[in-house]
Amino acid sequence: MIYSTVSEGRYRCAFPPTDIFFCFTMTIRRPSLNVPLYSKYQFILYQTINKQREKGKTFDQIADWLNKKGYLSVRGKKFKGNHVHSIVKKKRLKHEKLEREYPEVWSDFSFEVVDKTILMGGFGFKHQ
């Protein structure tokens, strides 16, 4: 997502009455915060697969192990090695996306000075 904003600052001094504006655009990118969360079952599967990976098992071996233990995929099917790999890969990519940092981008700088003596004179105000 990209957000953009313009900020204004005001500086007033005793004389002459002047407003000074420093304007800019700051663009900030962040990963989408409405990423769907894993269900409890999906998270249990992911943790179970990781424990088996830590024991040195291949994805095919883990798929066989899950099937023997009676686990089914989220869609109710038996596991295959590529499915187990996909679960691990998708979780890693999702984590990387949420943790990614994007630098701020500052642009469109402008500096404006408004001399209010012109405005004050036009409305019957006297400058002291």
C-alpha cells in the first residue's frame, strides 16, 4: 500500500507578519496488514512438519509419516511430498513479506512565504 501526505508548518514573527510553509510528500510502503491468518489446524501442520524437518526427514518422508498418523490436508486429502514442501515454502514467504522493510521516500519539496502585510492592508488592518 502507498500513502502520501502533505504537512504544513507555520512560523510567525513579530514583524513583518509572515507565514512560511515547507511542504513535501512522504511515501511510506508497508506490507498489507489484512493478510489472512492461518487456522489452528494449518499452524499445527506447519509446526509438525518443522519438527520432522529438524529430525532430518525429507518432504516425501514427512508426507508418509503424516499419512500414517492420520493427518489430512486442509482440504481433506492425503499428503504428498510436494504438498508438504509447499506448506513450508508458503509460510516462509509470508513471514518474509510481513517482515520486509521499505525505505521512506521524500519528494515534492516546496517552500512558500506569505507576506500578510499585503492582506492586512487590504482589509483595513494597520501594521504596528
